Amino acid sequence: MLERNTLPSVIRGLSRQAAVVLLGPRQVGKTTLALEVAKTQPSVYLDLESPSDRNKLSDPELYLESHQDKLVILDEIHRFPELFEILRGSIDRGRRQGRKTGRFLLLGSASMELLRQSGESLAGRVSYIELPVLNLLEIRPQDMQEEALWVRGGFPESYLATDEAMSFSWRVDLLRTYLERDIPQFGSRIPAAMLRRFWTMLAHAQGACSTPPSWRAAWG
């Protein structure tokens, strides 16, 4: 597993605020990083895309009250927007009882709806931290010479794939999921096939501008 430079920032954020929202695209490693944070303190983790985990929040206030002495990690928080008001109440009650920091770690994509919900409900109670794709300071030293980050991109699953074919297939699957599932949630009515052609055009244009001539010759 790769050590992410964002980990200390999340831990510091929890030491300053009652809640931290960890933002980033799908499959960038938010859950993995959150579980690393969980190893540093008593924690409970819920995936709000899991029916069994959502059932645990059938009475959210009771559940959160029963875990007030732990860091509660809520993954895919944008799936449960009505929870933000309940979190605000829990944070305010905790403040009055002396528990002012390190209550909640919320994971989600950087969608306008998530930012709006958290901004309206948790203003003054939350810190936002973005988890980007891998950078040169986070990759394995032996890959610096192999240029794997350039070829495979910075998503951990793609970068760490066992071979180039598996890495490519992973990227194709991610792209399809994003176009067909994620973008429509932002309100876009553009067909996925049209967006894919547009993105392909942009990729070719960008690649032609930024790829070294020797690489373009090698790749044909």
C-alpha cells in the first residue's frame, strides 16, 4: 500500500475541527486513507452505499450518541443528505459537553450538492481536505525510472496493476462508470457516448501537445 501525503493533513484537521470532509474523485483512495486514520484512534466505519450499514442509521441520533466516544467515519456521505442536520446537532451537543474536535470523518466526491449540504449545515464545524491522485512524491522509487505514473495515471488501482493490460482495462471501466453513473448525478443531460467522444478528442489533443516526440514515435 502506498503512503499518502494527505494522511497527516486529515489527522491535523480532526484535531482542529469536529468534522473533516475528505473530497476526491471515485477510486482515488479516500476509503483506504480513512481506514488508516481509523487505526490511530477508536473509530467506527459506515459505508452509506451498503444497505446493512444504512440500516444501522435507522435511528441516526441514537446510533451517533452510542458512539460519541469514537471517530465516526461515514463513506459516501452524499448518499444520505438528510444526515447533515443530525450531524450538526450531534456536534453542537458534543461541544457543550467538551467534545469539540475529532468527531466525524465524512467521505465523498467533490460534488456541488455535497459542498452545499455540508456548507449550509456544518458551517464553522467542518474542515475540507482534498485527496488528489498520486504524485511523484508518493510513488515507489523504482517506478521513477519506469515512468509508470505518466503511462498509467495517478489512480492507485491503475498505477499498482500487475501489468499494462490490467491497468488499461481498469481505466476503461472507471471512465465508463463515471460517464454513465456519476456525471448524470450532477444534472447533465448530455448522452454518455457524446461525452466519451468529447473526452477522447481532448485526450488526443492534450497528448499531442505534451507527449515527448520520442514517446509518440514509440507508441505510434
